[in-house]
Amino acid sequence: MIKKLLNKNKEYASVSVSTNFSSKNLDEKFWIVCPDCNKDIFKKDVEENLNVCPKCNYHFKMPARERISLLIDEATFVELDAKLSARNILDFPQYDEKLNSYIDKTKENEAVITGTGKLNGIDVVICVMNSDFMMGSMGATVGEKITRAIEYSLENKFPLIIISSSGGARMQEGIVSLMQMAKTSQELSRLAKNSIPYISILTDPTTGGVTASFAMLGDIIIAEPKALIGFAGPRVIQQTIKQNLPEGFQRSEFLLEQGFVDIIVSRQDMKNTLYRIFKMHNY
């Protein structure tokens, strides 16, 4: 039913590219090779197509701030808890140095950005995980920021969007990091009891403790094409069970077939898809 409603009047973005260069002749400043179709692509064409290959629809990684700009109406985003940053709770060796290096590199204080804004005029709360910051790993501060965002959604009755891109729980914070799985899940149960929609968007990769908690608890779960989604990685699973895995195992398309996600949506169509979902829920 969801698919029929969302596919109605669906609009597709199209980008035309004319390149006939072979990889060995590429100038890496201007050209890249798509890891999926192995075609030579002009970098500018990829950037203008929302970091999506215009030839095969392969979704390259997208910076967290760009995802916010993609979904939230211009000049409406208000960041929440921007100054919250991780602390070395367990005095883990060299963790402070690692955190400072990522803060300097990304100009962000943590691996998630949270805030409010309008999506085609609809007030929403949005959380976007940042894979450039320690692979989007979830520590105490990431869990706290997401929990506060859920609380804001609950207090203001705004629908919630969480975009996951994570390598899982942050080992440098031990059990404190794992506790965030229960913490965020419990808060989402309050959202469900109050009939406030929560849309979970899974991007490449969504793994570990994030998958085992809030990422898979959405009222509607959307995945980008060919995203890696799972708890343990496919190599770990294959080595453990000593068996070959099905083709495309743990990719969006495989999970859709198994009923773990509701729909796969290309990046170009994501904002309009979310808008239709919220309008279906009378927002």
C-alpha cells in the first residue's frame, strides 16, 4: 500500500553526460570512476546530480550538511545542541587526540547533527549522522543528541526524521556507548505512543548498534539504493558460519525483499517522498 501511494505521480531527475574516456587517461582532478558501473564520470556531473552517478544511479556518500540542505527548506534549519561534544569518559588511551583530530577535520563537534526546519513547509525534527566523524560511530553524546531531538519532536508534535550512516557503537566508550541503544529506543517508544511519525532513512553504511536500535525502529523505513545495512559485516558473518552468502546480502534491495525496509528511494526523490508521507499523516 505504501509503495502504491508513494509511486503515484513520481518524478525522476535526469542528468545527461557524454564521456568516452578510458580510466587510464583520466585526470583525477576532474574525473572519477564509478565503483558500481566502472564508467568514467565527470566529477562536476556527479556533484550536480546530488553525488549520484548519472549513468547507473550509484549513490556516493553525501556530507551531512548537504543532506540537510537537500531535505530542509532554505533558511529554515535551526540546529539543536550544536555545542555538545564527546568526552573521554573511560580515559581511553589516545581518544582525546582522536576526537580533536576529527573536530579539526570536519569542523563538527560530534558524529550527528540535529535540528528543526521545514520540509516543503512542514515543521520537522531531523537528525543526520556524519560518517566523516569517526565513521558516524555512536557514543554517549550522539545518543544524547538524538534523545534530545526525539524529546523536542514529542514536545512540539513535529514528525521526526533520522538519517543513519554509521559504523556502529563507539568502542572507546564501552558499555556507555552500548547503553545509547536502549536509551534512544525507549524514547522512540514514547513517540510511538503519542502517534508522532518517525521516518528512518538508511544510507551506506548503516551497521552495528545503530542498526540494532533506532535505525530499524521507524514507522516507515526508507533505504537509499544499494546501501550496506546490517549488524555484523558480511565478511564477519561468512567467516563465522563458514558458508557463502546470497548475492547482494545486506544491501537495500535484499532487505526490501526480506521485509526489513519498506521502500527504496533515490536521493533525487527523497524530499518529495517524505512530503507525501507526512501529507498522508495529515501534516
